[in-house]
Amino acid sequence: MCGIVGYIGHREAYPVVLKGLKRLEYRGYDSAGVAIYDGKNIKLSKTKGKVVDLETRVKEEISDVGTLAIGHTRWATHGEPNDVNSHPHYSNSGELVIIHNGIIENYAPLKQELINRGYEFKSDTDTEVLVNLIEDVKKNENVKLGKAVQVALNQVVGAYAIAVFDKNKPDEIVVARLGSPLVIGVGEDEFFIASDASPFIEYTNNAIYLEDEEMAIVRRGKKVKVRKIKDDSLVDPYVQELQLNLEQIEKGGYDHFMLKEIYEQPRAILDTFRGRMLANEGIIRMAGIDDNIEKFLNANRILIVACGTSWHAGLVAEYVFENLTRIPVEVEYASEFRYRNPVITEKDVVIAISQSGETADTMAAIKLAKSKGAFVFGVCNVVGSSISRETHAGAYTHAGPEIGVASTKAFTTQITVLTLIALKLAQKKGTISTSEFHQYLSEMDAIPAKVEKTLTSDNHVKTIANIYKDATNFLYLGRGYNFPVALEGALKLKEISYIHAEGYPAAEMKHGPIALIDEQMPVVVIATRKGHYDKVVSNIQEIKSRKGKIIAVVMQGDKTIKNIADYVIEIPETLELLTPLLTTIPLQLLSYYIAVMRDCNVDQPRNLAKSVTVE
Ligand code: G6P
């Protein structure tokens, strides 16, 4: 987590870095800071709080002039989010200044050694240890900054993306990465450094993504030099052309990124299957699957690893895969999987799902699975992300940048990709008939328009949100394909509105949650017509007879539930297997409007971060 930005070139650096920090705030927003080299000295300003607070601080405290600057937006790991612990951090001499995303795990012994050598520390951070370690190497070994960074990093255990500069050599920034992302934007006589490409997209489309264990010296007016941290060998940097555009990372007239991203879903789902699924011709083409189809077809089982919302998409996929392909599927939290000594064999296929492609636990699970010989397939949204590069093959969800911390379009596009994969395998295996296959394809083809239609319930959902916005608890129930949607609906609500919410398989309600039901308890029930409908109707009756309030998500034209529920939200008719792509939409809107009405920070909920690159 944490976002890092840097600039070196011919422009005023501070406005570039400030704007970049605002774009990276999704990565953490506990505190922010900037260091600017003004031609003579380093000017540093930092504060607890958000980038807007930093902006005020900079105005009050320092001159913002200079053509080299680095900036940081933090998600606290070591040390509480106060001014002192904010980045950048100086070395003891005040000559070096650093920003860091990640964790230095062995910071305590390193710190003790440095204290023994006379170093003093102002903050509780691991980062201040690193910058002083670099300084110590630089002085003791009488080497340049680049070499000192390299030697220091070889002593470090943990994860990092860093940018550091020396006020005595203000024509270069040294950067390095291990486990946390770092990309260098290459412009005309100028360079940008960032955790992702969004901070520099209006200046250049050319970017170098550093690989793990690589470092680079970014020097004004020179070519970027990339080296391996371990053995010092030079690497020929691959300058990639980015597909991102500015419009994709701006709010485009919406009040929040989350709402924009909810509304982007018809387009995002279409982009995800565009070119891959030719419904009329009955074809699904996906290079990552086509090239490895035997691995999937011969797999003993498919293991899905993921975290958060991506894990919920994995649960939907479990129902879809088993139903269509008859291949056994298990879904695991990556954080549990990596530590529980799981049984993995070469006959297993592991699918890792991650919007950001950077989640530390998912990455560790992938490495573990690979070490046991499993074939690992990635489903990521961020092109070029660490997970997309670590996996043997993969398929991108083409959702476009997702900036709101609460995941929305990533979820529906993950389900889309996974459903396409399952359909392709089922067709190959012959576990569904040709006519079923064609029916699924044509229904999938219609999904973007049906999502669009579902979005027209917006105002109705807003009215329901207004009625229940002060509730202290919510229960979400669903069955089959929509049980994971219930979990996701509950997660969305608690993430952004801070209302306690639980998702449950509808039939499990009587084994516990029913005890919570009274007139204060809103229960969101997903009751699609073919999803064990009668049983869910009985569950609704059980809730009503205990005075609970029912908000039901039903198929268009449903009359039975309309008569018993307090509110119904309709979705268009579709195949049961595809309903999660529609039932999710009103639940996203419900949590969005409740959070707005409760005056919560929808795009940046407290304590959360979009990309969790620490354990
Ligand atoms: C964080 C985000 C969630 C996301 C989860 C997994 O908790 O706030 O929205 O679902 O990480 O992230 P990934 O990028 O791996 O999908």
C-alpha cells in the first residue's frame, strides 16, 4: 500500500507530484508528504491526513519551487499515522531523503546496529532505518548513492518500492522495487516515478515497469539505467506503451469514483468479453486458456486463491465451474492458503484473482503453488501488475482503472472472465450441450444491456437507502450463485458506511442469524426465480413473522415476493448462472447511497486501502 510519486525534469515538480499523489490516494490516505529540491536545498513538508491537508501545509511551510520532487501518501504499517511518521524521511545528515512503500521486516536489528553506531531516529518507521542504512553504507564505503542503495537493499528483508535522492547530487533519483510496484514514466528530457502510471498519463505514454529485485538510476537528460539489486548486472529496460487515458482516471461528472465505476459496468463487462466471445458464431477465444487447455481439462481440481471482493468472485466461480465443467473447485483466502501447508500437486490448476495484481497474500499463494508444480493462471485487472507477471498465463479483466476503494466493476468483470473460461472448458469437455453453450453465449451477450436496465433502479434504491440509512445492522441472504453476492453486498455496506452487515446462505439463517431479527433489522434477500425460489420465499416469511424488514432483489414481474417484502428491486430475466452480474448492481447502489447519506467518505473509507501490498 502507500503511493509514491517522483518527478525530475524541466517542469515545476511540485504540481506534478501533488496531482500524482491525489491520483494515488486510493493506495492509502493516513498521511502525505513531499520533498522538493529547490536548486540548493531540500524543502520538506508532511502531515497526518490527506493530500489536501498536505497542500495547505506546503502553502504555509515551504517554497514549492524546484524541478525535482518526491511525494508519498501513506497507509500506516510501522508507527501511527502522525506527522513525524509521515514520509519523506531524511537521513541523519539531512542529505538523503526517501519515500517508501512496503515493509522492512528486519528493521529492528538494523535499527539497533545503527543506534550503536550513533544514529538517531525521530520516527517509529522502518523507512527511517532504511535511509540511514543507505547513508551509513555511502559514508563507510565511500560510494555513490546508487551503489549505497544497492548494498543497503541487499541487507534488507521485506518488501519495498523506494525513491531516494541526495541533495549533493540533485540530478538523479534512485529507485528500487521488491514486492511493491514501481513504474518510471519516460518523457522528453523528464522522468516520472510512481506506484502506477496514473500520475503521469497526461505527460507520457512510455513507461518502464521495474521488475522485482531491480533498481534504476533516473538521471536528468540521460537514459534510465536498470540493474539487478542482487548481482549488479545491467538490464535492458523495456519501454512499454501504455493504453491508459486521462478520462479513465477522472470522475467524469460523477460525485464519486465508486458511482462512476458502478455505472461503467455495462461497458466494462462488454470490454471484458469483446473479441473473446463471438456469440453468433458460438466461439470463445482466450489465448491464455487456448494455449493451456489441456492443463485445465486434465486438472484434478481447480484451486482459486484471492482476497476481499476477488475472493467473492472466486466463490461465484466455484458454483459456475462445478456446474458447467464438473471439475472440482476449491476457493481459499490467499492469506490462509499460504500458511496452512496445503496439499498442492502438479495436477492442480490454481487460479489467482486480483484486481490490482499486487495483493501480497495472493502473490505469496501463487509462489507457493508454483513451487509445488501447479499451473497458475491469473485473473487481474491491472495490466503489467506483479501478479499478472508472476502467473504462468492469465486473462485480464478489461474493467479499466478502478479507483474507488470499494471494488465494483472489478467484481462483475472477474465473474465475466471466469464464466467465459468455464464455458470454454465445458464446451471442450462436452459437459454442456451445444445448444446450452449457444444459449449461455447469447445470454452473456445480452448482459451489458441488462446491467444498464438494472441501473435504472437507481432512484428507487436511493429511496430505500434513505429509509434504512440509520440501521445499525444489516443481514444479506442469498442461495446458490447468489450466496457469494450476499457476502459481497454485506462487505460493500460495511466497507463504506461502517454499518455492521453479514452475508449468509439463506437456509443457514435459522442456524443463528434468525436470533438477531426484530423490527430494527433490514434483511436484503436475493430471490431470483430459479434459485431455490420457494425455499427463499419461506425464509422471507420466517423473517417477516419476526418483524424483520425485507428488501428483496427479484426477477422482473415477480408477484409472490412483492406481496410479502417491504421493498422489491427488480432485475431483468436471465439464466440463473448469470444472475450475479445483475443482482450485484442494486446492492452496490444501496451501499453507495447509504454511505453518502451517512456522510461517509465513499471513495476512501477509513482504515482501508485499495491495494494491500502488506500481509
Ligand atoms: C483490498 C481492497 C478490496 C479488494 C482486496 C483484494 O481489501 O480494498 O477492494 O477486494 O483488497 O484486492 P485485489 O486487488 O487482490 O483484488
